[in-house]
Amino acid sequence: MTSVLNHGNTIEYGKEVLIYFDNRRRFLVKLEQGKKFSSDKGVILIDDVIKRGVGSQVVTTLNARAWILHPLLIDYLEKGIKRVTQVIYPKDLGFIVLMLGIGSGCRVLEAGVGSGNTTMVLAHFVKPQGHVFGYENRKEFIEIAKSNLARVGLDKYVTIKYGDIKKGVDERELDAAIIDMPDPWEALETLYSALKPSAPVAFFIPSMQQLIKLFEAVDEHKGFMDVRAYEVLLREIELSRRAIRPSTHMVGHTGFIFFARKVIKSS
Amino acid sequence: MTSVLNHGNTIEYGKEVLIYFDNRRRFLVKLEQGKKFSSDKGVILIDDVIKRGVGSQVVTTLNARAWILHPLLIDYLEKGIKRVTQVIYPKDLGFIVLMLGIGSGCRVLEAGVGSGNTTMVLAHFVKPQGHVFGYENRKEFIEIAKSNLARVGLDKYVTIKYGDIKKGVDERELDAAIIDMPDPWEALETLYSALKPSAPVAFFIPSMQQLIKLFEAVDEHKGFMDVRAYEVLLREIELSRRAIRPSTHMVGHTGFIFFARKVIKSS
Amino acid sequence: MTSVLNHGNTIEYGKEVLIYFDNRRRFLVKLEQGKKFSSDKGVILIDDVIKRGVGSQVVTTLNARAWILHPLLIDYLEKGIKRVTQVIYPKDLGFIVLMLGIGSGCRVLEAGVGSGNTTMVLAHFVKPQGHVFGYENRKEFIEIAKSNLARVGLDKYVTIKYGDIKKGVDERELDAAIIDMPDPWEALETLYSALKPSAPVAFFIPSMQQLIKLFEAVDEHKGFMDVRAYEVLLREIELSRRAIRPSTHMVGHTGFIFFARKVIKSS
Amino acid sequence: MTSVLNHGNTIEYGKEVLIYFDNRRRFLVKLEQGKKFSSDKGVILIDDVIKRGVGSQVVTTLNARAWILHPLLIDYLEKGIKRVTQVIYPKDLGFIVLMLGIGSGCRVLEAGVGSGNTTMVLAHFVKPQGHVFGYENRKEFIEIAKSNLARVGLDKYVTIKYGDIKKGVDERELDAAIIDMPDPWEALETLYSALKPSAPVAFFIPSMQQLIKLFEAVDEHKGFMDVRAYEVLLREIELSRRAIRPSTHMVGHTGFIFFARKVIKSS
């Protein structure tokens, strides 16, 4: 497997590392021979990073200490993705992946791809034997998403297509779908055709008006059952010797997550 | 792959299906020739379930309609696990798996295994090339956990050992760890030995006293960095044509999730 | 002032006290000469309660210790109200009272009264110079509400009327209003007539469909500005020497609170 | 009563109004003859405000529309207080006032006063017959608090003293107390002396370490019972014709609220 997210313990020129100073200063850095990495904490020589290796400490020219970490999926979600659109947050993605039962070998539909943030998560979990089929109707995002996926070595598990899933998709017998679009009620017939019987779908829905409209459309369609909706709230806890407490600022809402499973419409 | 969680679309005698009436009436049912499934909604003939197939509707003797669904991971977490201990909830597990970057091929440490609820999730995500090494110091739970894992065909990806990780583990160079025990601060040295440099660990921590004690121990140990803690709150939304609204009752707290990554202690 | 909620420090026959054993065993008890109070913790003689006085400890026949407390408003909300309808919770009432700026001297409209739970809170805060005008269109609740208010000595600050505010109210130039009814959008014209210019109103709204409908009606009416909506979530923290942690069970939703202030419609 | 928070419906020179454009543009403005009020929405003549009156619309020189509102307590909490310290938020204050049963006639202890934000709320609810005794050990804040209280006409219900309540207070037989200080466990003996038997106290506690320490001190003191702790979370809902949804940003934590009631220590 050549995904960079393999928890490897060697690093080499051409790869990326996470240079970690503290929870606010964490940088994804490409290892290029003879280059330097600079921040407000001072300069680090990349050759020095290579010499020391993963998990080690490096000291900057300003005598600050940093650690060399192997990047995880979350580092790319937090720091590595060039974001051109609103993305689904990790708190929601983890729950969606678990609820859909996505795992190695799954064939998954995604709409819309945007900058490839969700796509990266899906590809990570379906590899090495599954595949993600992503649709995006804003042409300018497709190259950005592909480049984000290539950066982490996950592009081989993904096919991104230019198009609007409301007009149908090419795939059939898919294992699951994730839909993040403004008018998902228009895509129900496409989903019904593309999914295996019993396969689950998750819709990401920002507003109450959309939630009501989607529920009513699914309720009338009759091709989906086990309908549920949730909100995931994530609270960060600040850690210090003096005071451990939930953070003052919190993301109060991203979206509602609406789940359903395809059933065969009785005729 | 022979995990039952493969989103297959055929069913056969000997396997399980989810018989779904409504969000409260959902049953994991083993398909045995000539048998019947009974509930307050009436009786369903198992042979009839086989004949109709996944995604189809069946009608009970009381004229109630149910749907035949292929079980997902979440169905086993919600309905299929014989729970002998407090378990980590899906809302927390999805976030932990994402934050640790667990994926196919990972070698993961788990302590303690309990009834195998978390183990099942880990095995699902590391298959087919990874492995879960679970430790449990209460002998009576080990067979229960093994049986729960065998039921879903995930036992081959798991080794469960009888023992207390505070005294050390056999494995080295592991990719990640999940620790759910009352005194995790006693296991830091074991974790430091077992994990690869840079590998992440998640601790599940019910109380504030434990959170403070763990933070202080990690802070003093110097072998772990990128320390963060979170709480995940899940709010279910009730869906109906008349009233869509968050559920009156909610799980207000399960535990704090504490993350860290191993770094090489400077000598 | 004769409200029992006056934080007095004497007790006498005929009044009520809170007998407190622990957070689950707390009882509002009327002090009747020669009577006994019994619970699973044993028997307490009422004459003994009188003799000891507020703040003292009493010991039951089973040698359990209880404390004699002067009842507070919250004790009546939690324990003392005969509830015949869904009530607005303390977490919401405290916020509403603060946001509306209700205080001594205010003249406040309430619809509907139900069992008088909210009415009691309003009367407590407007006394001794203000007044609550409550409307209730279910005749059977009116006597219950009156009796609940008389019990705490707040009935003199309240007038309860049988009627539906959608058809108008008698009062004019009111300082504030609290509306808890299924179709509050039908009451906007009544509210516009009854409130002083600039006076605030709070609507308690359980579902998303109602919230949307109310917002659209207020938006079209043009007689209300400074429109805001909130949800208040209350998390109880369990306290013990061994483990301090948020409670496992929590009320996840009661209702949305929608605020607006009357402005003069331009003609 | 001369508090400006009396929901009056006349305005006059020398008083303040709230000039409301939209939820972000709301200004407390003193009405001074011949003066102008300017914002990015244009200029309003104060004489024109007086002429039109409370609840009316005014049009700016840039043709923007604003409404003239009588300020409520919440407007001073949100906009009118010169804040020199961290304050307790309205979501917490409403709940505290309700739980303590504060109402007209109560005699309440407050420590520390800071800029007088909480003091203003307490004075509003105890007027006209109650009184707030506020202690502040940072001399420079006392004049600020007094000036904030005088601005709304509530200064006559408050006595602010320079001092540290850990060394005792002059008052006895108080009805309630609100304590917002870093080391409240040092003030238990003072509170025990100052409160009536059975009288309630609320402590505002930012961190987990403080919560644990306070609980242990109260548990050992034996002079306080009915101990409870809560967190209040407030979620704002954004309202628009296109999308009603909880706000993206939310205050995730202000503090824990810890309640207890004084009981007579058995000797």
C-alpha cells in the first residue's frame, strides 16, 4: 500500500511530516533536500529532520523544541486540504463512516466532492479493495480534489466524475452513499437506482427547512426505510496543569446527518 | 472476505438479517430453515424471508409490514452484542477511529476488551490486512468477546489475551492503541514500549478526576505529545410529518476522549 | 408579603417545609400538628420538625438523617406543582425571565396557563407591584392552576381568565408576554394590541415546523423586531468523592425559545 | 421606581434608548438635545428620536431604517456594561436567579462584584424592597461597578464594599449568595455565618480542578446540603427565510454552577 496514511515509521525525502510545536503550531511539511522550514519559533533544517527520524525532537534556531510526527488522516483534514468549499467536519465524518459500516472493500458513492475532504476519508476506509465514485458538478473543483487525493496516495481508490447526480450515475449495486448537496431530495431516484437493496445512505443537511423537505421526500418515495437523523456536537477540553475545562469557543452547528437504507419498492 | 459486515446482497440459511418494522422494532434474526420469527407485530416465516431476499418487504400474520435488511456494523453494536460491561458508544468510536487514522492494515492494541464491542469496530476497520491485539484481565469476558467476534466473522482479525497491560504487552511497533480502563495512567510505560514512534493512542475516561490524573501523568511522562481531549455529544432528531425535533431524552455523557501520540523521550 | 417563597427563617403549623435526605429524596411536607411524615428512610414527627426549626437536622425512626429546609421556588417547580400538562422547564424559564427583563412591577401576559407552573415563576418575579394575566382555553386546568398559586401565596398577583388569546385579550399596554401554545402565529395580532410599544414577547416552540412557521408569520406581520431564537441545554454534573462527571441521562430538548419586541407598524 | 429597566413607554432627554437596525447593529444611545447618532448605516437626529417615540421607526440619512426601543436588562448586559473583568453570562444568570429563588425583597450577598454585571441583575430582581451587598477586593473596579449601576438607576438597591469575603462580611441572616471568585472554598465559613439557615448559595466555577476542590471542601464543611452542579449551554438559532439553523459559532463553556443550601452544623 502506498497511502501516506499508513502509520509508517520511516521518513524519506519527498514525503511529508507533521512538525509539531504545540496544539496551535502544527505544520505539514514536505521533506526536500537542503531546504529549511521556518516559523515564528525559528528555523529547522529539513536534512536534520531526516537524520533524526519519526518521533524525534528537533530544536530550532530559536531554541524551540518540536517533534517530528508521521501525518495521520486527521492532520490532512485539519491542515493539509486546500479547502475551496465548506467541508464536513471530522466529528460528523467519523460517525457517518461508522453508521454506514464503510470498510475495506466497499464501493461508495459520494456527491458532491468539493475539495475532496470527505473523499479522502472514504478512500482511506475502503482501501485497498474498495472504491469511491465521486460526482462533482462544479468543474473547477475536480482538479483540486484529485490533487488533494494524490498528495496522500489515495487517488487510486477514487474515480471523480464531472456531473450532477440528479441526472443519474453510471454505477449500480453500490454499498453506501454520502450526499452533501443543497437539494438532496432531487437525487432520491438516482440513489435508489445506484444502491444495492438494503444499502445505507447518509445525507449532510445544514438547515431545518432542508431537513423537513428531505424527510418528506424520503417518506413519500417509499424506497428508503430506517430513517434517522442526528446532530454530532464536539466539545474540546482545554488541558493544563492549572485549569482543565471545555473550550470557551465551540462549533455549535455544522449540519444534521440524515440516514436511510434502500428497500425494494413494492409494486 | 467472510465478515458478515460486507454489505452483501444475498442471504442464505445460517446467516443473520435485520428485520425492521420501525425505529424501535428492529431485530437481528438468524435464518434457520423451517423456523419462525415472532414479535408483537405477528409471525414471519424464515423460509419466506429467504425467498424474498434482502431489501424486500415481508408481511406478518398480523398484517404488519417489515423489511429484510442486511445487518450493518451499527446493528451489531446496537442489537447484536451481548453486553457484559459498559461499552464505548458509536458516537465516540467513530470519532476515535477517525482521529487515530485506523484503516485497513493497521495493527492496533486494545485494553480492556470487555464484551468485544470496541474490538468489533476495530477489527472491521483494520481488515483484511491488519490485526487487533486485545487484552482483558477479567477472564470471564474473554469467551463472550470471542463469540461476539466470531458471530460477525471478524474473529480472524483479532487476538484476545488474558492479562493486564499494566504489566506489559508482547507486541511492539503497533500503529495505534485504544485504552478503556479505570487507571490508564498506570499503563503509560507499556504504551510507550508497544507503540511505534509517532503512533497515536486514545483513552476513554469517564470522570473529571481521572481526566486530571491522566493529563498530569502524561505531562510528566514526556513520551507523549499532541495531547488533546474531547467530548462527543450525540443528539437524535425525531422525524415525523407533524413534528421534527430533537429527542426529549439524550445521553448526556459517556466519557472524555483523551488523545496523545508517542514521541521518543530525549535522554 | 405573604408568598411562602420569601426565604423566611421561621416555620409554623400550616406551612410547608422541604424535608431533604439526599438529591433523590426531597419532599415538600405540610406541617400539621400531631402528624407524621413517612418515607423509605423511616418516620419523622411533624411536631419534632417544628421544635427544631429551619436548617436543622432531624433523625428518623430508622436513624436516617434529614434536613429541614425552607422551600424555594425551584422546590415547587420540581416537586410541588400538580402537573396536568407539559411544562416549561426551569432552565428555559430562568433565561426567558432574564431576556424579557421581568421584574417587580411588570404587567405580564401568559398563554396558556396549564397547571400554572410558568405562572408561578412570573408571579414570583413581578410581586409585589406587578401582575400576571394568564389565559387558558381548557377550562379544567384553571382551578388546578389557581390552587397551585394559592398554595405558595402568589395567587393575589395573578388573574387567570378562561379564553383563547387568538380572539383577543382585555389588557393593553402590557410590559411583556410569554406564549406557550401550539399555533402562536395565530396570536400575533392579539399580542400586537396588548403589548406596549417596544415590549418583548417570548414564544416557547417545541418543533422545527412550528419554529419556521412562527418566524415566517412574524417576518410578514411587521409589528415585531429584534427577532432571535435560542435553545437552552442543561447538563447536570454528578458529584461524588470518587467521580465527578456529567450525568449519563440528560433532557436533550424541551423547546426553542423565540423572542421578539413589538414595534409600531408604519402605515 | 426610577430604574430605567421599567419597561416604560415614554422617552425623554437624558435617558437612553436602544437604536435597533438588525441583530448585529444595536446601540444604546443617550438622548441629548441637538445631538446626532452616527453609524455605518447613516446619521439619526436625536431630536427626531424624541419626536417619534418608543417603538417607532426612524430613517437615517442613508435611508436605512432603525427602530427606537426601550432598553431591557439584557441590552445593558450585552451592550451597556463597561466590562473590566470576565462576567457571568445571561444564560447562567437567569438559571442562578431562578434556582436561588431571588425575588423582590431578598437580601443577597455577592462576591466579587467586578464591573457590576451580576450585581445589576441581582438588583433588578430584588428591587424595590431587597438589597444586594457586594464585595470586591480590587479597589479599581468599585467605581466602575457603581457607575454602571447608577446608569440604570439600580444603585440605590446595592451596597458595594471594598474587601475580601474570606475575612468575613458584616451582614447576617442573608437570603442568598452568589460567589464568583477563584478560591471559593476559602469562603465557606464566611458564607456559613452570613446566610440564614436553609438559604441557598451559587458558586460560579470555571475549571474541573476548582469544581473538585469546592465539592470536597463543602463535603467536609458539613454546613451545606442539597449540593448540585450544572452547566448551562446556550445555542443561538439563526433565523432567515432561506435557512433556519443553529449558529456555527457557540460559546462552549463559561463555567460550572454549583449550588448548596446552608444547614445548621450539628455540634
